Amino acid sequence: MNAAKRYEIFRRLHEDNPEPKTELAYSTPFELLIAVILSAQATDVGVNKATAKLYPVANTPEAIYALGYDGLCEYVKTIGLYPSKAKNIIETCRMLIELHNSQVPETREALEALPGVGRKTANVVLNTAFRQFTMAVDTHIFRFSNRTGVAPGKNVLEVEKKLLKFVPKDFLLDAHHWMILHGRYVCQARKPRCGSCRIEDLCEYKQKTSDD
């Protein structure tokens, strides 16, 4: 895929949604961090239902740490893998309090040192909360990148590096959100909605479908 085609893809996605946002509900970097930790192998809708009850009660490292493991589990038990996630969140809160003055760090190294925070989670926080040029490649972005030809790769790290290299700088800050939303609602895994796709004429996917 050439640069002109890539530019037009993101220009159209921008035109349709000039200010894309994550579908996770949050109001502070800390709330976003906790929501992203909870979102692994879970839906944003499910996470939002849990945090809608949790955050009015506890939305700071101190407050969640004070709940303790059992207390936190009561709020997140509807989310898959909640025992390990709750354990990681409690330990993350302790580290934020002790090492970071209760603030979410703004570097990848510091974020990835927190329990439950891998490269993808760190990238989401850095991009969404702190507006840094990072690319969190989830299943939707991986599929979008390979199907369209925007940034084909065999693994998430390869796709991440290609996206950072090939996505036009004009669109790089928001590309993460556009690709997730497009993958979630249009370029779906089992049956992509090619007939409704805004970039169908630019996409290099060989097995395009109708919406019937």
C-alpha cells in the first residue's frame, strides 16, 4: 500500500469522526489505567458497568488500596479473570502511592513496571491520557492493519512498529481509536461489513463481503 492511499484512509476516518474517543469510561489517568487493566479479555461495556459502581466509592490509588483485595473483588467480580486483575490493581495502587506520589507515570518503563500493565496497556494510557505517539495494537487493530494492507505484520509488535512508521503524522495521535472502532463495528472478525465500509475502495482485502 502506498502513502497516498494510507493518507486517504485516515483522512476519511477523521472526516467521519474528528474527535474519536475510547469507549472506556474514565475522567482521570488513574481511572483510565484501572479500566484498561480490567479490560483485558473483557468488553468495554462490562468494564464500564463495574467501574460505574466502583469509581463513585473509590477512584484514587489510596481509596482502592483501602478497599483491599476482597473489597475490590466485590466491584469487579462480573469481569473475566477478576481475581488476578484485582490482585494486580491492589499492588499497582500500592506502587503508585509509594513510588509515584499517587500519580500515573508518563513513561512506558514506569508503567510496564506496574502489575497487570503490559506494553498494550501502557500504550493505551500514554496515547489516550497523555497524548503521546504510541500505538496499542489489540485484536481489532491487528485485523484492520492486515486486512486493509495499511500495516501488515505477523505479530502485534511488528504491526505496531509499521503503524508508527506508516500512519501519516497528521493522524497518528487518533489512529488508535479510529482503527479500534472500525474493527469493532465495520471490519468485524467473522463477517466484515464491506458493503458499509467507508474505505472499501482503498482496502486491499481479497475476500470482501456484502452486508447481506
